[in-house]
Amino acid sequence: MRLNKFLSNSGVASRRKCDEIIAEGKVFVNGKQVTELGFKVNEKKDKVMVEGKVIKLPSSFVYIKLNKPKGYACTAHDEKGRKTIYDLIDCDERLFSVGRLDYDTEGLIILTNDGDFANKVAHPKYEMEKEYRVTCEGDIKESELAVMRKGVVVDGTRMPSAKVEKLSYENGFTKLSVVINEGQNRQVRRMFEAIGHDIKLLKRVRIGDVRLGGISRGEYRDLTEEELNSLVRN
Ligand code: URA
């Protein structure tokens, strides 16, 4: 197997990032530094190390959907020492999340040790739909919905268009459904900041055809065969 494929399948990083890691001379095979991306490794025999850690292909694949609560970071080691989603999961495999949610966002996160799958599902070219429930301050007007649907302008750049539906307005708060394809950094929050409404609650309820369903906050379960196939098919 090519070294860059071996590393990304092992969950080190995306294929492109793995190419960078190799080119930077951080990878050693059987004690020798290798900087050639296409270097062939024998995955059964060779000892591959990245920055002092032994890298192994997973022995079996795990695919989990988690209901991330607010107040958890989507990273293995948070530099501010905050709680992370890995504190919620009891699994010996080295898992990583398919995309991320902000610290203050809750809802659906998919985790896996299958690097190829994760890179594919997260890749912008597959345009996987992500659906959010938003609760924000104030009564959102039809004209503001139209602006968000077209793509709000943030710092001179137009954000991608979004499907936005108003669900209700009650006691000073509007509830909406927002569907986006791309996952730009803090995209939903930036859309609402741009039209001057503070988000009180942001929750992801769907990725492609996979729904959060009835999973309680902080709980997780395996993806069903059907859910898994739907993501790969997309
Ligand atoms: N958009 C955001 O602003 N935050 C998230 O966590 C996800 C989408």
C-alpha cells in the first residue's frame, strides 16, 4: 500500500495532509525517514512511525453517531483543557470526527476509525447536506430569510446559499431549519451575525440521510448498515 494511503486509512489525517506530513520528513518506516509519497509499505510487516508514534491500520472499522452536548470540543486534546467529545466515548480505537461542531453547538457528530470513509464524507465535492435547528433572538422577517437563502455577505465575501425555513416565533425567539452543503468555519453563526440576530441554540440534526433521531445528549450508538450505505452512496 502507498505510504500516504496507509497513513490516511489509519486515521492520521486527510490524504492531502498526509502528503504534507510525509514531505516534511515526519514519517519513519522501519527506522528510516521516508519523504516519498508513493513509497510502498508492507502493512503486515513494516513499522511506520509519525512523530514518535507507531501507526497501525485499524483491525476493524467503527462508525458511531454521537449527540454532542454544548460545552465539548471536537478535538482529541483541547489546548484550553476543556472537555472533549472523546470524554463521552468508551472505545479503544483511535476515532476521529467527520467534520466538526463548535464548542457551543450541539447535535449530530459521526466518528470513525475509517480514514478513507471520513475523508470522503467530509470532502466538499460530495456536497453532503447538513441540517441545523436554530433558535435565535427576535422575529426573523421574510426579507432576512431571503438574504440568507441567497447568501449573506460577511466581510465582503458572499457566504454559500442556504435553505432556510422559519418554523415558529414565540416569546421573542424564532426557531428555524437551516440546511447547508458546505461546512465553512462557523458558517451558520456567521450567517445570523451578519443579519444581526444572536443565536441562542444551534443543533445539527442531520448529515445526508443520517438523522440524530432520539439519541440523548452525550449518548451515542453505532450507525446502522443502511445509514452507512447512504453516506457512502452520496
Ligand atoms: N455552523 C456553525 O456556525 N457552527 C457549527 O458548529 C456548525 C455549523
